[in-house]
Amino acid sequence: MELENKIAIVTGGASGLGRATSEGLVNKGIKVAIFDLNEESGIQAVNELGADNAMFVSVDVTNPESVASAITKVMEAYGAIHILVNCAGIAPAAKVLDREGKAMPLSKFATAININLIGTFNVASQVAEQMAKNEALGEALERGVIVNTASVAGYEGQMGQSAYAASKGGIIALSLPMARDLARTGIRVNAVAPGIMGTPMLLGMPDNVQESLVANIQFPKRMGLPKEFADLVIHIASNAYINGETIRLDGAIRMQPR
Ligand SMILES: NC(=O)c1ccc[n+]([C@@H]2O[C@H](COP(=O)([O-])OP(=O)(O)OC[C@H]3O[C@@H](n4cnc5c(N)ncnc54)[C@H](O)[C@@H]3O)[C@@H](O)[C@H]2O)c1
């Protein structure tokens, strides 16, 4: 898809990978609507990106009404939606049995699935309904493109990641059937599976945890940059032949059990 003058929604756009993606898209001439729970960071992001280029909408991605009303606000402000990047997510850690042998409360597992997986589907399905009304554009006759954020944990979850890994594995599994469902409407669906990226989610972990994670990265031997994620999302959005796929962005890391 030709990117200039298009409209994008970025969930989780107030922080980390979503924030960098919002900036990358704005730099390509795209107007961006940031959907996030964090109002303070969302408003700050819009101030930095420029009020002519971006808007913030307070959204809980798990809530169908919240997402529906946010999509209405974007349509009122910008008139169309061509690109959706789903970055909103959480990364809780808890083992199936704790040190005392007690089972993980089911609510912990459910929260990760609800925000990461169900939240992704909730926004993607409702945005697809709107994208389907777009004019078909370009040689490929595209109406929209959706990029979801999985994780390498969706392939190799570590100890303590059963909930997170299951939520991200679900996102990996979603790409192909969603792309197939939306093929007739000219909407592509892909996912990126990042490895260890330098965002508040990772940089907030204890130093020894960060060091052991970086030790397993093959090359380049450092955390991925949020801009490298944004660059991949922009390539996926512009390359009409990438569809139904999950692309690892991970410096060849393969996660170890711990
Ligand atoms: N950082 C990494 O190394 C890494 C690796 C693999 C995958 N990921 C995935 O990338 C995505 C972004 O991660 P990040 O590192 O940028 O995290 P981050 O914590 O910096 O940003 C996540 C954003 O999502 C928002 N959010 C959380 N729950 C929400 C909800 N219910 N509704 C709306 N917004 C909500 C938060 O407010 C926050 O602004 C996540 O899905 C994460 O699982 C990150």
C-alpha cells in the first residue's frame, strides 16, 4: 500500500514499540490515532508527534464498546482507517505452581489472554469492518492492512510465561485464518514476533534478568530497537505480497527455559 496520506491506528501507541511505530508512520506522512489506556503518555506522544499528525483516544482494547466508540472518533476526525498496528499488551510472569505448590490463580492467566489475544482480535475485527468500506487502492486493490504483535515467547515460552506465551501463540495462530477471512475484502493480516526489545516493558526488569536475556541473542548482541520494529511494520504495510505471516524480529535468539 502507498503509505502517504493514509490513516493508521496504533494500539499501545503511548509507549515502547507502539510509540516508535506511531512516530515511524507519522514520518511517512500518515496520520496516527493512538489507542491506549495511559492517557498521560498518550497525550504526551501526541504533543511530541504534532497535533496535526496524531490524535489520542483513551481505549481499553478488551472492551468492545470502548473500541467501537474510539473507531467512531477516528472516522469523525480522519474519515478512514487504512492501517492497524496492535501493540497494546502486558507481559505478566507467574509459574503454573508457585514456591508453595499453589496453582496460579486463573484470573492471572485470563488477564493475559484477555488483553493480549482477545484485545487484539477485538480491535482487529472491528477495524476490519470499517476498512472493508474503503475504496480498493493500487494495483493490488488493497483496502487495509493489519499488523499484530506476537512474541518469540509464542514459539518458545520460558518458565513463568505460560499465560503470556499462550496469548502470543494465539496471535501467531490468528494471522493466517484472519488473512484468509479478509482476503476477499482486500485486507492483509500479519504479525511481528519480536525478541528482546529495549522498551519500558523490558528495561523495567531487574538487571540480572536483562543480562541473561541479552546473553542469548546471537547477532547483533543487544536488545532490538523500537525503531527496528517500526521499520518492519512500515515495510509490511507497504509490501502488498506479505500476507498471513508472522515474522520474527529477534537477532536469531531462541529462548531458553529460563
Ligand atoms: N519489549 C519487548 O521485548 C517485547 C518482545 C516481544 C513482544 N512484545 C510485545 O510488544 C507489545 C508492546 O510492548 P512494549 O514493550 O512496547 O510494552 P509497553 O509496556 O512499553 O507498551 C504497552 C502499551 O500498551 C498499553 N496497554 C496495556 N493494556 C492495554 C489495554 N487494555 N488497552 C489499551 N492499551 C493498553 C499500555 O498502556 C502501554 O502504553 C506487547 O504486546 C508486547 O507483548 C514486546
